[in-house]
Amino acid sequence: MPIARLIATVLDCPDPSVLGHFYAALTGGTVAFADAGWAQVNGPEGAPILACQRVDGYQPPTWPAGPRPQYLHLDFAVGDLDAAEPEVVALGATKAEDQPTPEEFRVYLDPAGHPFCTVLLGAG
């Protein structure tokens, strides 16, 4: 029997509402709650909760190298990397300059600068 069950992943950011709405649009989820300090994104049925919390003086990771390493990143499955790219960018993401394996996955930075990837279904 497990000791605990993961209920949410929480990202630090300067503006939880902005980041929460970005991830809701990306995943088809909904912003269940948002205020100046916290936003909660509920995904489609069975998907984990993604939350965003305000951190004063937030500094984004300097991916892929630099003084502020990433400590985790999110992967999102897509059916077509090329088709997903303009949609992800239109939501407010920035395509990362460094793309290690662009035929399998694409690296982006969310509006708060967190790296995340779109991953081709069946890749890896």
C-alpha cells in the first residue's frame, strides 16, 4: 500500500493567473481557482492537477545551462510536432533555442520561463 498519492504539481511563478490560463489553454483544462497567489488548473478527467504559486522575486531557470538550473519539466504528448508548434507559441510559449532532438520532442519556455516539451506520441 502506498504511503502517499501525488495530487498536484506546483510551479513557482510571478503571476499565477497568467501561467494557470496558459496551461489550461494548452491542455484543454480549466482554471478552477486563481488569485494573486495561486492558480489551480484541473485537467480533463483523470489528469493530474497543475497549480501555480506566486513567488516574489521569481527568476526563471536558465535552461539548458546557467546559474539557475531547471529542477523539473513537464512533457505533453502531441500527435504532430509541426502542427502543435504554432499553436503552443500562439498561447504564449517561446520555442527554446536549443533543440536536442526536434524530430522526437520540442522544447519551449512557458510564460514564466519554465522549460516544457511537446513529445511525439510513440517517440522514445
